[in-house]
Amino acid sequence: MSRARIRLATAAVAAALAIGTLPAAAYAAAAPGAGVSARHHQHQQQDETIRQIPLQGAVNVRDIGGYRTWTGGKVRQGLVYRSDALSKLTDADVTTVSGLGLTKVVDFRIPMELQYDGADRLPTGLSPTARPVSDLGLYGTLVGAISSGDPVTQEQMLGGGRAEAYMRDIYRTFVSSPENRAQFAATLREIANGRQGPVLYHCTSGKDRTGWMTYVLLRAFAVPEETAERDYLASNTFRAAYDARLRAGLKQSGRMQNPDLLIPLQEVRQDYLDAATAQMEADYGSFYGYLTQGLGLDLRTLAKLQDKMVR
């Protein structure tokens, strides 16, 4: 067997382990902490710092590499980036982004978001690939609520747990919508392609569609579920100051008397992610079922992801 085929076969075993197709005993043996002390595992987690790319015009730009996997590897850096919208980048930001060596930028925003926020500002020679993922009309609802300037209307639209329920519904459609699954699957296949250079994908805030995409990617790499969740929830840290300024500006301008109605829409929350994973379990039985049946990825593609992205 050629060296390339040996590597692919080895990666296939790692992919199978990551998505639960090997016996439970083997799966448990590779879990974090198996055969090592809890103290060592804690030290390992502390070493996994989230790698933000500091920009002035975007606040949630990160390299998803650096995380350790159940199979003893580490996700390579410099190959995949996640981000919020890039429409407000400064000249200095564009220079920084140019230094990342990106060969593809995937934009999950819908046309209405592009209309209001503007197209990505990217280095010369790089154009975004539009791959819209539905927000169930949330952006339009939000624009309408704020534009009304009416606190009663805003409360009726967003208060009383309605904003939270809206978010959970959106996360369920990441899994249940064939159109949304197709956009995520296409991005995963591109990342798996050995000839594809560094990729960045983003939505408006870089937290929901982008957050789900990253959660799926990390778990496909055999990163522990709790680590993937921690990466997802980190958007609250990176976005907190920016989102607070936005709420303060809306109140000062008189457009919202109670801008805190926006907090459930601005934040990521564990129960939002849980809504998506519960839908995944209901529709496909497991994470592996979602990858193979929902996203249509075969084991060879999953092995290529491992081979390319994990060292």
C-alpha cells in the first residue's frame, strides 16, 4: 500500500473514532483523560488558547486551530478562520487579512444583510463566495423592530422569551433545512480538499451560523465536545463590548427605550446550541448520522479532513 493510502486509512480510523463508529470501549479509551491524570488533561485544556486575529473593523475573527483531539493530535493553525462580517475593515485590517494567505472567503449572510451592512472588504484578488444560510427572517424582524421606534411593538416582537425562542428555532433549521445543510456541506468539502488553501467563513456577527459551522468542524476533527462548546460560547467574550456600545447607541438615539431586548439575539447560549444538537439527534440519531446522512459526507471526505487539518 502506498504511503498516501496508508495515511488516508489511518485518518479514516481517526475519523471513525471521532464520530462514534468504533466500539464504545475503543471510543472511551480515546476520550480525554483516558490513561492520563485529570491534572494533565486540565493542563492540556489551559494550553488551548483561542487565537483571535485582532482587527479594528471586525471583533470576532479567529483561527480555529490549536485545539487537541481525542485521538492525540492537534488541529493545524493557519488553514481555517471564522469571522464576523468583513464589510467594515480598515486599510490596516485588509493588510492583516492579506497576511493570512486566504484563498477562499465564504459568506453565510442573506442578501438583506448584504444590503444593509455592505459587501466584504477584502485584499485585491479575493472575492467572497455567497453561500446564504437562512436566519428565518430574523434580520428583517430586527430591522423592523428597531425602525418602529415603538417600545410597545418592540416588546411584543422581542420580549417575553420570544427572542430566545426565535433563536432556538433558527438553530434547529441549521440541521433541518436541506438548503442550509447544503451550504455547510459545501464548505466542509472545500476545507477537506487538499488543494484548497486557507479558508475563512463568516456571517454577520460570526456567532450563530459561523458558530454552528465551527462546532461541526471541530467535532469532525475529533475535538472533544466540551472544547467545541467552549469555542462556540467564546463569541460572548469577543463581542461583549461592541454589542454593549450598540445597545447604548440605540438608547441614546431614542430608537429603543429598552435595548436589553436585543441581548438574547446578540449572545450565544448553550440552549441555542442544544436546540441544534437535539434536532440532530432527532433527525439523524447521532453526530455521525448528521455528517453522513444530513450533510452527505462519506468516510473518505471525513478522513481527508482529518489528514489535512490534524497533525
